[in-house]
Amino acid sequence: MASSSSSCLGFLCLLACLLPAFVNCTVRHYKFNVVMKNTTRLCSSKPIVTVNGKFPGPTLVAREDDTVLVKVVNHVKYNVSIHWHGIRQIRTGWADGPAYITQCPIQPGQSYVYNFTITGQRGTLLWHAHILWLRATVHGGIVILPKRGVPYPFPAPHKEAVVILGEWWKSDTEAVINEATKSGLAPNVSDAHTINGHPGPVSNCSSQGGFTLPVHAGKTYMLRLINAALNEELFFKIAGHKLTVVEVDATYVKPFKTDTVLIAPGQTTNVLVSADQSSGKYLVAASPFMDAPIAVDNKTATATVSYAGTLSSAPTTLTTPPPKNATAVANAFTNALRSLNSKKFPAAVPKTVDHNLFFTVGLGINPCPSCKAGNGSRVVASINNVTFVMPTTALLQAHFFKQKGVFTTDFPANPPHVFNYTGAPPANLSTTKGTKVYRLAYNSTVQLVMQDTGIISPENHPIHLHGFNFFAVGRGIGNYNPKTDSKKFNLVDPVERNTIGVPSGGWVAIRFRADNPGVWFMHCHLEIHTTWGLKMAFLVDNGKGPNQSLLPPPSDLPKC
């Protein structure tokens, strides 16, 4: 077992830490060995990068206020870094994980201990590799239990299960993206979607079964849904059963019932499912959402909910996934999300704004003489027309040690050219390149409106902000109008998240307080768009005194 605590070791301690009767364990120790593992899916095998030989990787379990130490040992040929997606990392940016942003990667044969404390968070998050395309197979769940003796703000479930949605390529994923980078064109889409690592039976490979969730009639279960896919937003549904949404991105929401959940890469959603149907087997389906003319893997991953006592020969009750372009279904789900905003869990939405930012997000085309398949051009992505160039020294190290020449602090607060963002594209489709950050004073408040552009194609962009949660105060279709749209903002109970979809051909407005010093990555969680440059970083200065200042780097911080 890969975990222990400060007062006991191994599996017994993990149990002890989860049982209120035992001693209060506050430090969780995990060891992540990054190793190759030959794995078979879709009736074909390939070696994949894994943690501890598992796909998906091990679930990291902790309580709110626990300190977590994860020793990551790199046994593979690739450089590696791990991101604890959604963990606030208050003053511990060195443990955030994105390669060349907060740390240099862990080189082959080397190790690094990620050390962080979980502050003011409870629910479900995920961890994943944050370099190259290793996230395809290097990922797992993070379960943050409430403080000891603190109940959920909803009826306690009989049991809980982590359900990780992903993608699978028959080819080596590094070869897939390397070929795309060389050509300047989009990469091949995946060959299947997966639920807990399995596509479920597919037409030409029925020998491999899928994931099965056993249930008992009359009991309620909490599913901790995680989308670890590289490039696909997904719908999730269970035949014959309603899902009660109680939490997203490790923040509680006002519960509501739905038959279909929409979940973008990097997002998490906790749902309650009552086993209230007649005994039998029920199909679980994960299928893509894409309401733009973009190629997706249109295969549905399947799993099974099986009631106790059901014969293996019993038929399975089926369900039909929404069409891939079911915008109305996606919008209905997104619009239903509201912060719990209770006395115990208030929604601390910033009411005043120090930085009013407007970022365009989308694609472009730059010259590439070597890109023969792209006729001398390559597809790029940008924020405010800046295609981010990854540095060779980590930004956080350059900031902390005042190293010159690694980045500039002139990231534009507004797009350099005003045009009809969701209409006909401008004549010039090229972008500028740079390693630019936007600087924020400690505790300043930010309103950021992100606007999709129709250059090449409108598309939904799930944007992830490291180091912070934010409130989604508004969204709409078309071009954002600051005069009229801002009047409709929800400043009372907007949903609080760490990853938000900028709607296809539309905009989303978020607010957050810059109360975490360091350098914090913000990027599209569609891995291809990040590869193409749809990323930037916020530099948050120290405040007053040590409690508002970035901690110094650990002694084992990897070197570039």
C-alpha cells in the first residue's frame, strides 16, 4: 500500500485515519512510483506510464486540514511532474506541479516530495501528470473527507465510489502528439472513452468487460465523478436512475436532480444515486459533448450498476446518451449549479473589483515552413492573441530568486485587436508569442471575462486556474457586452469552481481574490489546446508578513 501517516504506517493507518475512534492522523504519506506497465485495452496491448502500476492510479485519501506528503519516484524515460488539481496550495506553490511553471520536472531516476496542507476544502479532486501528454494514463482521484465529526450537508450515503472517466488510444499518446506537432495539424482522436480504465464491451472486442458498481436495493450511493480525459467533455448517465448533484470541484452546491451530468476535463462532480429501481443490471454511459464542427471520439464508454442478487445472465436495462451536440442538455446542467451559500459554507463572492480583465480564448494559424501536412502553417492557440511559450526554467523559481530574462509581466489585460469575436474572423489569423504573466497585488480582487473566438471554429474551452477557486458569476452566448451583461451577474450564490467551460461562441465571467502568493498557471484543460499555447500565468506578490508570503523552496526541488 502506498500510504501511511505520522503516527502509524501502511494500510492500517489509512483505515485508522478514516475511523473517528482512532487517533487523529494529520500527516498522510504516499509513495508514487512512476513505472511502465504493459496494458491491454480494445484487444491490443501497449506499455503505458502509470503510478504504482495502476491505471487509473491510486486514490489519494485525506481529511480537510491534513498535511499530505507524496514522494514521487521517476522510473521511466520521460521527465515527470504531478499536479494536485484543485488543491489550493496556500503558499506552497512548489507543490503545485505544472512543469516549468512551479517546478522543473522530475528527471528519470530522480524523486521529489510534494508537501502540502489541505485548507478549507472537502470533496473530490484529481491528480494527474502535468507534462507532455502523460496525463492520458497518469491520473487518479483525490478524496478529501470533512474534518472529523463534521457531517456532509446532505444525507450520508451507504457507500461511496470514485468513478474516473478517461480516454484511450491504441497508439502511444506521446507519438500521437509528436506527429501532430510535426505536421501542424490536429492530433488523432482517441479510440475509446473509459470508465475506471475500461471502455466496456465494444463491438469488435467483447471479451473485455467493463467496470461494475454493485448496489443493494434501498440504499443510497455517492459517486465521485472525475473527468480525466485529455480532450473531451463528457455526458454521464445511468439507465433508469436520477442523479442528485451535491458538489463540484470540491465545493458543495445546492442539491438538484438530473438524469445527465456534464463534466469537462479537470472537473469533478459528486452525485447521490438511490438504488430505487427493481433488481437487475443498468447501463452506465459516458459519451462526448461537442457542439462545434470539431472531430471527437464518438464512442460511448459503458459500465454497469448491478443490484445484489441479480443473475449474471439477466438482461441490462439500456440508456441512450444525449447526441454529441446536445447544447440544451449541457446548458441545463451548467445553469442549475449554485453555491450552497449556507451559514457554514458561505459564498464569499468579491463585491468590488480591482482588476477588470477581458481575455479572448481561441485558435489561430502561424507560419511553419517545416509543416508540410499543414501547407506551411500550423494551428496555434492563444489568450489575448498571445501564444504562450514554455520557459526552460520554472517561472516560480525565476520569480523567487529574482532571475531575469525568464518571463515578462506585460500580459495584456484586454485583447490587442477588437473585432466581432463570434462572427467572421479577422483577415490576420496569426498570433504573437511570449512568456508573459499578469501581476496581481496580494488580496486584490479580479473579475475576468473569457470570450471564445470563432477563429477557425468556435469551441467550448474548459479553463483551469491553479491556486484558486473562483466564482462563475455570468455566462452567455455571443459577444460579451459589459454594459448590459454585467447587470445580470449572480453575486449571491454563483457556483464556485477551479475549472470552467467557456461556452462555444460565448463568454463566461469569473471573480476571485488573489490571496495566494506565487505564480499560478491558467490554461485550457483540453490538452491539445494547452500544447498549442492556450495558457498564461498570474504572478501574485507577497502580502505583509510571513503568513502572506510564499514559503521558500524545499531542498529537493528538482533542477532544470
